[in-house]
Amino acid sequence: MNGKATTPRTRLDRGRGALGPALELVHTGRAPTRAVLTSELGVTRATAGAVAAELEALGLIRVDSRPTAPAGAQGRPSHRLFVDDEGPVALAAQVHADGFRAALVSLGGAIVATAPGCVTVSEDPAQVLGAVVEAGAELLRASGRRCVGAGLAVPSAVAEPEGLALNPLHLAWPAGSPVREVFAERVRDAGIEGPAFTGNDVNLAALAEHRHGAGRGARDLLCVATGHRGVGGALVLDGRLHSGSSGLALEVGHLTVNPEGRPCHCGGRGCLDVETDPMAFLAAAGREPGPEVSLLQQARDLLRDERDEPGVRLATEELVDRLGLGLAGLVNILNPDRIVLGGLHRALLDADPDRLRAVVADRSLWGRSGGVPILACSLDHNSLVGAAELAWQPVLDDPLAALGRPVANA
């Protein structure tokens, strides 16, 4: 017989290029069994088995080789694949106008530990980022788990490749603050393993929703969200975050939706940013913001607890109409196959979904031809999960190189 016998080692050598794609399939929940993994990768059963075994040896997944078949099922059930619940984690951090938060996020996008931070954010980015990294380092020490890297979400456009926060308008930080460099320095100083990344908070929310939440399965996903102040947008195209030539794409907050409306920080008037954020809702409802909780929480609480009060009802209709105008314009330009809404926009959708969808359908060309699904974001702390995705990406690209472990001997 010609040729050498096929061994587990040679099967793995053939499938080594499939390690990253296989891990991403498990990470995003698209390969719950080895049979599905085999089909999705387009490899033999034996090669899929060798790939799964190597990912298990790396401490990333677990393989259940004795799954129980459902009652009435025929044939032997396929091996089930799970994220290893004792495996590595990514450190995720988020800074916004009302504070910061650190978290540990496992493969699969699950937040396994979290630590809220201060209420008032310092004007010194280095001080804030040092504090949030220290909070994350405490979580890591308590967990005893390996860290693959760190990701930071900030409420600003982040220019590439320098990693500068160009317009942290709702933080008292200087425009052009080198947040990526400072964050990476603080991560290194804390002795945290792995590379450090930084991105815009809504971009990262969109990435997380596409991989793990309401956007999973969409090809072209539009995400629009209110943070604690302002409005952001993001677009995922063919599974990849679209950030433009220098990281500044989709500043949707500066679409005009009310020409006679409030002055905007950009110099315009009536922008989505100041017409549909929590401050706009409170003002439209005739309520003065209080200092006790964030503006976003105050707006959500008002919408939840007093939605039938006439002033709150009118404010809801006003913001829904303006949000619908903005979304219709984006639909005309981008033609997404799904829209997900976060922050206060998610609450507005829940409050009056028919009105919002009717405005979008009436004012968009593509809406009239059948409508674009508009869904609420489904992940808690999706910007944190998205920040972790930045840190997980090198592992998804090449698990062996990222984790520094040689291929196990067959």
C-alpha cells in the first residue's frame, strides 16, 4: 500500500489552519457539536476530532465524548463542544461619563466577574485608566485565571492607527488623548499578560451583539445606541466591524433630525446626538436631571415607571419620531439587513415598537419594500463584551501562536 498511515498528528497538521476558524465557531455558538464543526469547516470527521482535541489541550474548550441522546433520537449523538469554564479570560474595561467598569470575560462572551468604579471621572485620562486597570487586576488576582489580553471601550471616536480619542465630548479629557498608549502602559505596569486594545464603545457593542447577541446571523448589521450622553452608531459588514479608513466611520450622532432643534457640540443644530439621548428625553418630559444616578438610568426609570403620564408619553413619541427619521436615513444609505438598538433607544423601541417601525418604513425606500428588522440589543454590558472581543481576536486568529503552546505530540 502506497503512502504512510494517517495518524492523529498528521490529521492535526492538515487541520492546523482550521484551529482558529474552529475556535471562532465554538466561541460564537455556531458549533455546539463536533458534527456541526465538521460540516462548517468542510473537513473530515477525523480532522475535526483532532482540531477539537487540540483546542481542548490548550484549555479553551471541553469535549463531551459521551453525550446523552434525547429521547426518541436515532443514531449515536455527536460529541458536544463547550467553552472551558476554567479557561483563560480577557480583561475588559469601559469608561463613560458617569464612571467606569472592569470585567473578566471568558471565551463565548460570558462576563465571569465585574467591578464597578467611580461615579465622577477625572479629567486626567492616565488616572482614570490606571484606576480601571487596577480594578481589573484585582479581579484577575481573585480569579487565578490566565489573561489573554485587555480591551478598553471609550465614548469617543478612536483614530487609527495611533489610538487617539478624538472627541471625548462627555468626558473632560483633552481631544486627541492617546488612550491606547496610556491603557497599554497601565496594563503592562499591572503585570497583566497579553496585548492591549482600545475602541469606540458603540463599535464594540455592535461587535459583541453580532457575535453573541441580537445581531447574530446578520450579514450587514447596523447598531445605534445611546450611552449616558449622546448617540453612537456602528456597522458590521460581512462579519467584520466597518470602521472606515482611520477608525472614524459612522458618526451617526450628527445626522440632523430636527433643523430647529437643540444646538449640538459639533456646531450644528438638531442632531440625533442631542435630540434622542437621555438628556433630551428628560428635557422633553419636563424633568430636571438629578445627581443620584446616571442620566441613562434616570431616563429608563422615567419611561418604565411613568410611561402613561401625559408629559412622558409625549416625550416618548417625540423621541421615537426623531429616532425613526435618523434610522430611515441610515437605512437609505447603508441598506442593512438588521438594526439593533441599545441604551435609551432600546427602551424607546420596547415602549412603542409599532410607531418606530412605521416611521422607519414610511421614510426609507427599502423599508417600503418589506422593512428592516429592528431589534433590541440583548447583551448586558455589550461594550464590555466587545472590548473583550478585541483581546480575544488574536487567539481566534491563531490559538497556538497567541497562547504560546506547541502542538501536543500524538
